Amino acid sequence: MKIWIKYLLGIALGITAALVVPFESRNAAAVLSFLTDVSVRFGRYTVLPLLFFSVSVAVCKLRASKRILKPAFLIVSVLAVSVCMLTAVGLLSVLVVRLPRIPITAEKVAEVASIDVQALVRRLFPYSGFEAFLDGAFLLPLFLFAGLAGAGCAVDTAASKSAVTLFDSLSTVAYNVMSFFVDMLAIGMIAIACTWAIDSFAVFASGVYVPLLIMLAADFVLVAFVLYPVLLYALCKGTKPMRVLYASICPILVAFFSGDTNLTLPVAVRHGKESLGIQRKINAVTYPVFSVFARGGSALCTTVCFVVILTSYSSLRISAEDVLWIAGMSCVLSFVLGALPSGGPFVALTVMCTIYGRGFEAGYLLLKPAALLICSFAAAIDAATAMFGSYFVAHKMGMTDHYEVRKFI
């Protein structure tokens, strides 16, 4: 059975359980919360070992073959273009289609979320590189440590041959273990989808946020089914974008219902290798980088939501200056969400409201009940970006093996 079918069955069972099983009692809710947390931890369990050993070997091989600059340039290009393009899509959609106002809430501000850039830099360079193994949320410190280890091995390939062989073997072992966890996570999706459904039913029932969610869904369809396939077909002659979209079903499902980029990462890595045929020495680099930085979906959702907040508070037309500020701030904030694998878009929205000021500091509270669904659409778009972006880079590098669609996992 295809993995995406297993995950779809798990999601269907979870949503059914949310409709049938009474979770109103405190004990039932506590059990579901425990199962959901265990499922997320289970899905993330193999990320750090796989990341360290695979990135070390990949960087070593790329540098030894003097092919590290081209993929770096391609990755940076994909990051910049995707974030700017998705921000523009969100901005145009919400400016062209004027959404109904969201009723002003009387809720008071309790604790305002923030993004501490200085703290992120300190986490990037801990006192010991081995401390990076302890941070299961922010993957960039471990990626940097692994990259430096791989680059160090490439300096003297003869002396480091034993280390590279060991890391290569451990990378294979970590991948095999990760594959098992990816298969079993389909069971965990029952709890994850159940929690998502319970939290979402109230949002849909209110009807207040339905127009906003329809717009985000339309933007997702436009990006994943139109923009990315067309761009891939235009930039990579001879490719079949629908193959990439088919391989992206499972990562997008996981991203949407969990809203967690780190949980999506191992699923995306496996589909990239075993479905799209992306070779490990590029696969191991692109997916972690896109998981941390390719947050154009977050920028899109943040842009749409901030404009909705402005139009809900005021009937005045949004000035060109504000449009440029919203677009620029959404792009900038999307690149510093790497330490927030889940909930990042709503934190970015909170920061934007705080920085914008002018009485809108608490504007994010209007959309707080729909934060889960907003983050779901953002994560789904980010998963599509990682899948299409990784295949684009691998194709340009000539590092893909062709697999027939019927052999996709």
C-alpha cells in the first residue's frame, strides 16, 4: 500500500473519531493530548541523527567534487524567489478580493509573542557544537555543525577516509530507521488529525473565518497546482511536474494536519529519494535548508491575515506605503521562523502587529481562534515549496534517478 494512502486512512480515522468519540470530558481530552504529543515526538525522533550524518557526507562529497557552489546558488535563488513570489500572491489575492470584516474582539493582550534574533544567533553558535544535538526544534545549528564536519573531511580525503566511511554507514542506518518511523507515523496521524479536527470544527461552525480560509485554500491550490508546476515545466525542460505533485501528497498531508515543518521533514526526505529519485548528496542538503528557510507559505498567510486585520479595524484604503511595508516585513520575518517548526506564521503576525503600532498592537487577537488553520495552510504551502524546490535543484545538478510512477512509495 502506498504511504500516502496509509496516511490518508489515518487522517480519515482521526477526523471520524473527532465526530464520534466524546472528547468533552477532561480525561478524554488529556488522553488525546498525550497521544498527539507522543505522535509528534515519534515523527521527529530520527530527524537529528539523519540530518547530522547525511549532511556531513553530502557536503564532503560535494566539496570534494568541487560542486558545492552551484547547488548553494540554486538553493538561495529558490528561497528568494519563492518567498517574494508567494508574498506577492497573498498580497494580490487579498487586495483584489476584499474579504468581510472580522468582528472586533474584546479579548485583552496577555503575553505577546516575539522573535529574538540575538537569541537565535546565540543558539546558532552554542558554547559547544555538541549542544546542537539537544535542540530538536531549531535544526540550523546542527546543520551548520554537520556542514563544517563534512567540509573538514573534504580538506584531506585520505586522512578522513575512515571517518567518511563511518558517517556514510551511519547515514544509511539512520535513513533505514527513519523509514520505519515514517511508515509507523501513519498510525500517529490518527491522533494528530483528531486533535486538528476538534480544534477546527469550532472555527468552521462560527462562520466568521470561512471567507479567509477559502482564500487561503484558493491560494494553496494556485501555488501547488498551477504556479509551481508551470515554473518547473518552464525551467526544467523534459520534466513532468505532476510526478512531483504526486510525490508531494504525503508531505503536504502531514504538513497541513500537523502544521509542523520538522515533522514533515523526514516524510519529504523519503519521498524525495524513493519517489523522485533525488540522490542523497543533494537530497540531504536541500530539504533541511528549505525546512528552515523556505517559509514562503508563512509569508503568504501572514500577508493575507495582516491585511484582513487592517481592513477589519478601518474602512480606509490601504496606502501604497503600507502595501510595500507589509510585503517587505512578511518576507523578512519568514526567514527568521526556523526555530518555530509549528505556529510560526501566527507569531510572525503578532510581531507585525506590534511593530506596525498605530493602535493595531492587539490586532492579531482577531484571528487567534483561526491560528491553527492559518498555520496549516502555511505549512502545506511550505511543504510544496520544499518538494518542488528540491527537485528543481537536483534536476539542474543532474542528480536525479528516474523512477516510474507506479514504483513511487
